[in-house]
Amino acid sequence: MSKFVVEFGKDTAPPAEDGRLESPAFARNHDAIWSALSRMLDKESGDVLELGSGTGQHAAEFASRSPHLTWWPSDIVDAHLVSISAWRKFAGPANLREPQRIDLANPDWTWRGDSGSGGPLAAMMCNNVLHISPWEVSRNLIAGAGRLLRAGGHLFIYGPFKRGGRHTAPSNADFDTSLRGRNPAWGVRDIDDLATLAKDAELTLTDAVAMPANNFVLVFTRGGEQT
């Protein structure tokens, strides 16, 4: 059965002295995730906002691979915010900003840029969040992308998903059962349901990139065309 983490440092190894936490999945998935993102981000410039940055390892790694972009990590868990800041200091990419607290349970959530209120974003990224959060988080994430992405901007969502109401693997079905047993508001989301939310936010599902371990990177584009 797939392993899941709600709060790093409690369900994983304790933090280092400087507060850095480590995700067991980071070493396994970051290259695959970046291969999906980089096809669309290599020629972009501007700001990228990550929602639910967790340990901060993905933000630090991806910022180091894309010096032409400015990366803005965020989270809601205090220990995660400490870890993100510590990874920023440890890894040192100049284009990685300090984390900010963003709560996707708030339908009016927004972000702050260097000059205060954040402007239109080149991209947004959210990894392994939607299945361990209530449906309102999925709704608020996608609605926020509709508000905050610039024309042609992308929302990348990584994790396990159903397609057409069906699980893509028996292990994902078991994972879904375990999630709902822990919290009935959680569960593996269906790509079709997310695409419906996206349409209401004037976004289009433009790609669903298969990843290892029966995961996907979903790509939603503001003003894009269905592929």
C-alpha cells in the first residue's frame, strides 16, 4: 500500500538541528516531476508559487534548476515553514524566496510578492496535497489559479488520481480506502472532477503526464486548449 505523510517530522524522521525535514518520496519523484514541469517552464520567466511545499526540498531543487524563474514556497504547518526556510538557507538558490503561510481552506487566499501584493503568476505547483485535504481545498486551489495565473500560465498538480471514476491501480484503491478511513473528507480525487472545477475557473486540463508509482502530473492552463 502507498505511504502517505500528513505532517513531516511526526510521521517521518525528526528535523535536523537547523530545522530541515526530509521527505521519503523526494528522492524518488523529483526528477520525474521536473521532467514534466520543465517542458513548459524552461522558456518562461516570472514567478512560480508552490502550495503545500512540505519539507521545502522540491522548491529548493526546482529553483536551482530554473534560475530564470522566481520560486515562492508556502505551507500552513509551522514545522514545514521552518524546514522550507532552512532548506532555502542550506541550498542557497538566489531565486528561492522565504516561505509564506497560505491556507487553501480560505477561498480568498492569495500570495505576496517582493513588492507586497503578488502579481500574475507564470505557474503554480501543488504536490501530494489534494488527497489529504477536504474537497474545498481542491476547489479553492483551482479557483485561485483562475484568479492568479497570467494568460497562458500553468497549474501543475502532482499525486494519485482516478480517471473516469476508476482507480488506475489496485494499490491506489487501497490507498483511497486507507485515506477515507483516517478522514472521510480525504480521498484520491478524480481527474474529471478537477477538470470541471478548472472549466469554471477558465482553466483547461491540457495534459495528464503519467508518473512512476501510479501518479500523474496534471497540467491546467489558463486559456489553453484541451489535448
